[in-house]
Amino acid sequence: MQERQQYKMRVINPIGPLPGGIDSFARVMHEGHCWVDKSQLIDDVLHCDKNVMLITRPRRFGKTINLSMLRYFFDNAPPSPPFQEMDLLSHFNKLLIAQQQQTIQHQGKYPVIHMSFKDVKKPTWETAFNALQDAIYQEIDRHKELRQFDIEGFGENDRRKWQRILEHRPQEGDWEDCLVLMCKLLTLHHKQPAWILLDEYDRPIHQAYVVSKKRNEDLNDDDSYYGKMILFMRGFLGQALKGNDFLFRAVITGILRVAKEDIFSGVNNLGVYGVLDDRFATHFGFTQTEVDELLGKRNLKHRTQLVRHWYDGYCFGEDQPISLYNPWSVISYLGNPSDNPKAYWVNTGGLDLLQSLAHKNNPQDRNAMQTLLSGGSIEKDVSDSMPLRELEDWKSVLYSMLLTSGYVTAASIRDGILGRFVHLRVPNTEVRKVFQRLVASWFHNAPTNALLTALRQGKPEEFARQLDLFARASLSYFDIQPDEPEWVYHILLLGILSHVVDDYRVRSNRESGHGRSDISMIPVDLNLPGVIMEFKQASSQQELEQAAQKALAQMQAKDYSADFVDHPPKGILQLGIGFCGKHTVVCHQLLA
């Protein structure tokens, strides 16, 4: 696939400190961090033929910092502390957007409402609603002029509602009008229509769906967690995005387009741009040109092919798809470059939703998973619009979720009479490793139930028997490479242990004592045994016992049980696991 040459790419401060988890554009610029210039997004958004844009991408693909960049470019308010003295004009003059003279004229000309719902992942509607209010009030506090609402055009009814909101005593229905009232008041004050920038709008909706499903709540019941969340989002966003004369542009990001909930229905000028759309494709993720520049400036050009093999391969767009790198993974690798890359990308968002679909997997799905994990591709009818209330009955849901969440990517697209058919593949080595763990968690059958029960009850002999049964039955679904057999066992056990999160805090490769244990299970209920696992490969079946004993000795020598000092359980079960292909031996020791 050919890389688009619409823009010449640049990297700002290529040998500067890496931004890591920093998602504030102002901080990145102020502190001189290395940053890949995505400022042409400003021009594309400004001149888009839709004034409401919903852009969906997997997590860790730069959505948050891109919205932050849009805010700091268009906002007529000074940067927030501690960047209030920052000269934003000088920073934008260094970027590619400075070449777009017509666009530069819009810099600092508009009031901007900028909110993120990424932290609204709460166990109840009450706690989620409090978090939503916190995000709204934080933005209200950023605009001091919102407390000066005695202005012509802001009617008496609006004033009463806004007064109640400011005084934290809103009545029913006030929150539905909150966002549109902010737009109206800012527009009247500044005599310029407002921008709305909303990051991860779908995070609270996903969480509400997952919790309601676990509670067996009726999703169509307006009193369920999910029902209450949809009613709030429908009113909050709907009022502001539908026929709002005080809105100039809105850019909303998330993983999915939540369909059939009337959140965006009636928005006449809505553009939805997902992973299968060409527009904005190069603005999220790193192109080969950008990665080449990053590696070259840091004297890592000799690792180009290695980095490509691990982190490249995502395809966004349809007519002219290009291959993109996961930006989070590339930045993480640059911070710790080696000949043995790591899997940095863990798609926490969307994983709960995927897990809730696990029970629907069938023999056909398992065969498809085996094809994907072995490097092949499968063709499926997929969509980036998710009707959550109908998810259980939607035949293409699993593969659509895998695509939008970033576990698979589109190798090619074919439009058919009955839908859009996409050839799906795992994009790269990193995702294959993470994907293996996800798939492993779906094999929650009788043997794994018995295996988990043996752990909870502290019965190592039964655990050993069930592990051997499970390995023989399930390992054929995984592509076991000669250089990574321990990883396969590691992710298999982690996948299985994802089902004990209510009883244990499961930790992988955590520093403990004088080293790192492969897996540790710290019980929430201290009447349950703590568990430590260490894996060792044997060169033959005859050496399985020796490998298991070696793993057990390592746990004892490096004092991995120190991980339990602060919260000592009833006992600590140390499991040394020797393996050779599908065969396993477990040696154990119980520490009182």
C-alpha cells in the first residue's frame, strides 16, 4: 500500500524527551518533547464539509492530544495554568499548519468547549453522573465569562436554568440544556460561534452497557444504568449538536459509533469517520515516513525492520488505505530500544465489551481465531456502528468489535449487495501477542473452571492435572513460535485468570523480592491462598520435572513471596511449571 503524499511530514524536537503518557499539547510544546507534527488536522477539520465530526479510532492512537491541539489552536482564551504565559503563536509557527495562511487566520478566534469523558468508567450510575458533572464544572470554571450571563440575547428562562447549574442545584432537564447553554452564552459574549471538542464520548456508554449486562438489567428500561446513561447523553449532546446556531464546529472522538440510540439522529450535518474511512486517516497513527525520521534522528535506523514487524500494519481508509504504526507503541519503544521489543499496547477500553461477548464464540469463531493468530486473514461483514441494545443478536458484532478496537485491521474491503465485507488480519507481532491473551480468555470451558477452582481451593495436584488437560485441548488454537513458547503459556494462564478478577488481583512480570515473578495472584479475601507461578521450558518431556523444580527454586531464591508481605493471605502456593510443547509438569510448595 502506498503512503499518501498529500503533506510533507515532520517531527518536532526529534531527539527531545519522549512524551510518554502526556496528552496535553501545551505541555508537549512548552517542555520541548519529541512530537510528530499532526497539525494538518487543523486545516482538514476547519474545511470539512460537515460541521459535526465523529472520529473513531482504537485507543492509544493520538485522539486526546489531537483534540488538545485543536483546542489550543482555535481557543481565544489564554492557556490554563501552568502554561498561562506560553506563546502559542510561536509554537504553531514551527508546525506545518503555518504554511496554510487562510487557516492561520482562524487561530485564537473562537470560544472552545473542551471536555473528556475518558475517566467516566464507574460501577454505578450515581458515581458516573457525579464524574460527568465534575467534567462539566471543570470546563465551566475554565471560562470565567460563563459566570457573567446578564447579556443581551440570553433569555430569562435560560438565565434561570444556568443560575441553577452554577449553584449546583439543577432541576430535572437542566443538564440536557447545559452544553447548548454554554455554546449560546460563549457565542453571545465573544460574538463568535463556539467549538465543541469532546474526547471519548463513548467511554461512559460502554461502561454502563457492561455493568447493566452483568446485573441482568433490561437495557430498554430507562431506570437501568444503561438506560439512564443513554438518556443523559441523548439530551446532553443532542441539544447541542442538532440545529444549534451557536455552534461553529464539533469534533467528537471515541472507539465506536453507538448506533440506534438517537444520540446523533437529527444531526443533519454529521460526518462519521471510522477506521474504514479515508478522511483524517494519516492524522491518527504514525506513517512510515514519520517513523523513519524518528528512528534516524535517534540513531536507530538499523532497527527499522524490527520496529515495522512489531508495531506497523494498521490500515485506515478504503479507497487509498495506508499502513500506519501504533503511536503509543513506537514512542514506548523509543524510550526503551532493544533487539527484543515488548508489547506495550493494551487496549483496556473496549476490552470489557469484548469480554461480555465471549460466551457467543462457537467452533466457527475458534477456527477463525486460529487463522488470524497464525497470520492468515478472514473475510467478514463488519460495521463501525454498534447497536448496543441489539448486540447479542447481531451476527457480525465480534469481528466489528475486534476491528474498531484495534485487534484486527482491514487488509482489503469489498462492498457487496448485503453489506461491506472486509478481509481482516492481525496487524503486527505486538497485537498478535495481546490478541492471544484475549482469545485465551474465551476458552472458559469445564477444564478451565476446574483449573480455577483448584487454585482457589489451594489444590496443586488438581491444578496440575487440569492444566495438562487444558494445554492438550487448547494449544492447537495458538501459533507457538520456537522463540516464544513461554509467552504462549503465560498468556494462556493470564487469559484464564481474567475470570478471577473479583477474587484476586492478578499481576504479570511484577517486581517482587529480588526479581520478577511471571504471575502473582494476590487474594482480595485473605482466606483464599495467594499464588505465584513461574514457567520454565524443558528441552524434552524427560526434563519436565527438572524444569519445574528449577522454576520452583527460582521463586524461593528470589523471594517472590515478598509481594504478599503487606497483605499476607492464609497461605502462599508457589507453582513451578515446566512445559515442553503441550506437556506440562507442576512442582509446588505451600508457604504457611
